[in-house]
Amino acid sequence: MPMRSLVQFRQNGTRGVAALDDSGDAWRVAGSRTTLELAQEALSQRATLGEIAMARRSNAIDLTEVELLCAIDHDDTAHLLVTGTGLTHLGSAEGRDKMHRAAEAGGATDSMRMFLEGLEGGKPARGQIGQQPEWFYKGDGSILVAPNAALTMPGFANDGGEEPEIAGIYVIDADGRPCRLGFALGNEFSDHMTERHNYLWLAHSKLRQAALGPELLLGELPSDVRGISRILRDGTVLWERPFLTGESNMSHSIANLEHHHFKNPVFRRPGDVHVHFFGTATLSFADGIAPQAGDIFEIEADAFSFAVRNPLARQPADAIVTISAL
């Protein structure tokens, strides 16, 4: 039976990779400590990740008895880049437009114009270049938060809100060509109050952690992915909403988003890993929800076997950063 996804885990202090088949059964992948190592082997053998995992399948493993890790990581976190795009989903402009319309009386906001341009030109014909999306940088591999670990609001943050998204996972081969390993479910996590104050502060709002689920979905992303995003407080559901993603529910094609990220040569450095979030249309912030420390974010989707679950924490207020001259 073909392998549909990979999961990184740690058991008794030792790392490993498991492969899940279409029935949901999990099998150890012999001789592999990380998914990145497996990907590098696939590149050297000119094989797919699924083929390598199938060839290395060993004994069954119960993933409820191990520590689940992020779907991808890198031993040198500076060589893993976390980025993303916004206003990419049908309906994604509504909440954003509400946030910014107060700053511009009458007419469409920049957000709405960007959304409409993507709606018109975000799905070009094969081989054509479409409209570029909104793009942002979040950080390096050190910002990725593993399953069940805390997403932490910095002391300077005004908000710590969830963003249920799918991310593409890539490695750059020795010739500088991006190779997609698969897709992961995540919580892009942002400061929506900062963004609402001024759209030009979008970059400030994005420089936060991001949670990544444990599962790397191999092959192509289904065109219609349906999920649920919820916030739990004191053991009960505070807020819950369905979300839609996949190209059928997006104003941009995956290929167009990938082109406009990797067209920059600096993002085609051999050996680097990229986690690129594709955006969302569903936010609790748009419904007036203000998450608090101790709340739990929970995101699940039908294309993935595992939910992304993380509690919210808050750092104390930061002191001013002082600079020393040399």
C-alpha cells in the first residue's frame, strides 16, 4: 500500500520517521533520523519520498506512544526559512477589509484591491506567470513550534491570534532548484491588532512563532480541503468555525504562489528548507475573539490524520533594547 504521509517523532530520546499508509497505519522508516535526511536521499537516488519510505518500511509503530515533532526541521535553523502569503483565499478579503476600511473612507482598501487582482489573475494558464500575492517573512527555523508546545506572545505583542493554514514544505537541491516535499497543516499565528492599527505594520504582525503539525502529506494537495479551527478555554469551546482551503477555495493557484516566492534567487540557495504558508480566510479575530494565555488552539483538516494543538502563553513585558557601539 502506498505511503501517503510522513511523521517525525522522538522516542526514548531517539529521533525517527514514520510513514502512514492510506489506511492510517504507521510504520517505522528504517535508517532515517529526520525527514530532511530522507529527502536528501530521495534527491540523490532520483526517487520520490513515498518510494524511499516504502522501500524502508519496517515494523509498525503506535504514534500515540511517542513525542510528535514538527513535520520538518533543520539541524541549522538559519537554513530553514518561514514565509507566507495572504489574501489568497475566496472570502479572505472580507475580514481584512473590515480591519482597514476605517483608515480609508470610501473606495476599496489596498487589501481589497490586492484580493481582486489575485481573483482576476492568480490562477494563470500552465506555463504563464500570474498576479503576485501579498508576501511576508516570519523568521527562521527557530520560530517553529512543535505539536502540543506553547505558542508564545512576545511581551511587546498586542494580540496572539490563530491562522489555520496549510504550508508547502520545500528543499533546494544542489542545482538551486526548489523541490516540494509535501504539505503540512499549521497555525501561522499573528498579531491582528497590530496589523489592524496600520496595514504597513503587517511585517511587524508576522514576526512571531508558527506552529507546524507533525504530518507531511506527500504528493499533491487535494483541491478541496475542509477543516475546523477552534479555541478552547478552561476545557470548553470558546470559538469554533469551519475553514476551506485547497485550490478550489483559493484565488491563487499553488504554482503561482510558489513561483512568486522562489523567483527570488536568495530563496534558491542549495540545501535550504522552506516552510511557506498559503493563507486562510478564517480568523477568530474577525469575530471579536481575544485569545488569552492558557487558551488552546486546535486546528484539524480532512486531508491530515493529526490536528495541530497548541496552548497560548505570554512572555512578560520586554525592557528596551539597548545598543552598544564597538
